[in-house]
Amino acid sequence: AQKVTQAQTEISVVEKEDVTLDCVYETRDTTYYLFWYKQPPSGELVFLIRRNSFDEQNEISGRYSWNFQKSTSSFNFTITASQVVDSAVYFCALSEVQSDSNYQLIWGAGTKLIIKP
Amino acid sequence: GEEVAQTPKHLVRGEGQKAKLYCAPIKGHSYVFWYQQVLKNEFKFLISFQNENVFDETGMPKERFSAKCLPNSPCSLEIQATKLEDSAVYFCASSQWRTGAYEQYFGPGTRLTVT
């Protein structure tokens, strides 16, 4: 069955430290998409990245980077030189294409990231 | 419009009362998804539509929840006889035809508080 696991419930670091949020997924599909969303205290969902299962290239966007490894079914998210504004809950999600999941997003439980000044 | 609109932003209902939430998808998007986020952050898929047709309703608690997407009207999610456990933020998302698997645009959510 499909599943997304974010084992870290809460992470607290001091500003300017690097931090990695873990995401492990389970799926039987060979074609799927992985996502990261940010949910700041204001509550809205902010889309960060989408990755398809055929593209294992790591991606960097400013201070954000993502490491996708199919061999370990992981899609980890690293924030370099963290800032207070990065404080939020971060969600990893999975969308399958071939199964009968009908495009619904399967969500991890979220990791609450606290950046202390 | 260019954004998914959800109304109201906040809704407070006494236990047993009815609650109705609305979602206007992005113009031209044919898929609409409803997700429930309960207080511990857990997201649960409720239902999806392809135009006005139910696409997937496997997540819907059918006894008290119902949803519709009618032509030329916002989609709606209705909860009859709300319970305390229905307190959550309800997110609506929309997508274009065939991109639903990889591109869902989310609205700002409706926070439902059942007292």
C-alpha cells in the first residue's frame, strides 16, 4: 500500500544551521510524483517542489535542495543556512499515476521546523 | 480566476449543526479535490470530482458528509450534524485534465470549529 513517512515530528535548530527533513515513501507504482509543501503558521500550503519518479537528479533552489534516491525510497529536503522565516510545518506527499489512487495526494505527517534566532 | 477560492475562511458550528463549505476552482480546471487537515496536521483525502462527476469518493464519511460540483457554481462540501471530531481545516485543490497526478493548486482552506 502507498505510504509516506516523515519520522521527524519536530526539529529545532539555531538560525544559520543547515537542516535536513527526511521523507520515505512506499509505492508499487513505477510512475509517481513526489512533492514538498510548506505550511507556515498562517496556514496556507506553499508548493515547493515536484519530482517525477524517472528524474533522480538532485535539485537546488537557492538555500533549498532535494535529494531523491529511488534505491532507498527517500526524498529528503535540506535547508542550508536556515532563517527564522523557514519556521513552518513541512509536508512530503506522493501521487501515484498507475494505481487506482485517482490522483489523490498521499501525505506524510509533517515535520515542524523551528528556527531559533 | 487564477486562484482557488474557498469560503468562508472560518466557520464555527455547534455540535449537531450543519456546515457548508465552498470552493471555486481555477477557471478551466476540471478536477477538484477536497482534503481534511485535522489538528495534528494529518491530511486526509475526502473526495474528488472530474467536472460535476464524482471521480473518487473513497475518503468520504458518507453518513454525514456530502459534496457537489455543479456547472457554473462553486463546489460545495456539506457536513450534516457536525461532530467535535469534524473540527479541522478543509482544503480544496484543483487541477487541469490529466495533470491531477502532479499539479494540484490549493486554496487557502476553511477552518471549521465545532463546539
